Amino acid sequence: MKEWWHKKKAKMRKNQKNNGEYTFWDFLFDVLVWLPELILLPFRIIFWLIRGLIRNPFDL
């Protein structure tokens, strides 16, 4: 029983060490998610500025 417990404890420690790491695959996934957002952000800002400038005179 004691040997089994030590194996289980060692395995759990190994799993806990890897849970906090930021791996290459995590980075790659983050880049793939944020890349479209970063590309579209300037176009959204321009769209909202133009829309605001057009709507503002007509609201007065």
C-alpha cells in the first residue's frame, strides 16, 4: 500500500508541475485567436469614427 501511495503522489506532483506552464502550443493558439482581432481592429475604429461623424451632424 505504501509503495502504491508513493507512486500516486509522485505522479500527481508531476501533473501539478505541468499545469502552470505556458507551452508553445498555448502560445500558438493565442496567436491564432488574436491575429484576426488585431487585423480587424483598425478597420473597426475607422468605421465607428466615420459613422459617428456622419450621424452627428444629422442628429443636430
